Amino acid sequence: MQSPLPLQHQIAACRICAGRFAETATRHAPRPVVWFGASPRILIAGQAPGLRVHEAGKPFFDRSGDRLRDWLGLDEETFYDRSRIAIVPMAFCFPGYDAKGADLPPPPVCRATWHDQVMATLGEVPLTVLVGGYAHRWHLGTRAGVTATVKGWRDLAPRVFPLPHPSWRNTGWLKNNPWFAAALLPDLRATVAKVLE
């Protein structure tokens, strides 16, 4: 029987990964970061919240978010307007760090439990922005690497734009792929502006 609670509240209350997170180096409790409404104009499909987002309870509330907003040409007010923009990562909770301090991958159980329902709630979204390899693989069904997928952006635009993760760890990638800033970003910003008119 389906819960009478709105889907957003069901996800926010999810504790399916409590045992998994307790065994990570961070030993943290689940804190799903849920940021979507019905019928958005743009879907930002990401990876999973980082530690700062976990602490703040707000998606992309970090340096990666600053870079992503710059890529999209959006100010914070517009970016966080749930009536216009849905932010749906492959896992709603911070997965934690391993013993070496590296990010753990998004637990697949989150996607399997929630994503079909979330996509049905969102309906037909005019623009989908795929942030990072995990989102590329699920939404596009691709096994190509991030660089190959992002290089093929023209085959997907204007409805879908695959991006690398905006982490500052990818600064080297951006320097090695100048076409991203020169060609993809202007087209992306123009599409974002048009969709939000």
C-alpha cells in the first residue's frame, strides 16, 4: 500500500542505509537531502551529497555548487527555486568516506528504492543536466567514460547536457578540455535561460 505522505517526506524519512553509514569512517546517520517539486523546468541529476551538503541539508551548498551555478548561469535564488529546478542525486544521502578519506559511491539501494517514483513525480522535464559519471550511466545507460560522454553533448542537446562533476578536483580536466568552456557552456547557459523564460 502506498504511503499517504508526499514522496518528498517519505524520502526525507528514509533510514534504509543507517547500518551501512554506521560502518563508514564517518559513522554518520542518514540525512536525505530532498530538493524537488512537481513539474520543474530543469532537472539537475547529480551523484550524492558531500559532507558540507550533508551538514547544511541543502544541495550543492559548497564550492562545487558555486562552480555548477556559474556553468548554468544561475544565481542562488533561481537555482534553489524548487518550483523551477529539481536537484535529484543518485543517492539522497552523503555516502561517507572510506578509511583512506575517499568518497564512497552512492549506494545503489537508494536509486532502486526511489528514482522511478521521483521521475514519475517530475513528469516531462524540458532540460536535464547530468552531473558526473554516475548520473550519465543511469540516465543515458552509457558505459563510456565522462570525457567521451561530455564530448558527445551535441548528440543530446538541447534536452540533455552531460557535464563532468564540478568538483575542484576536476580543475585539471577543465584545463585539458578547453572546448568545454568554449563551446558547451555557452550553449548550456543559453538553453537554461530559454527554458526558464
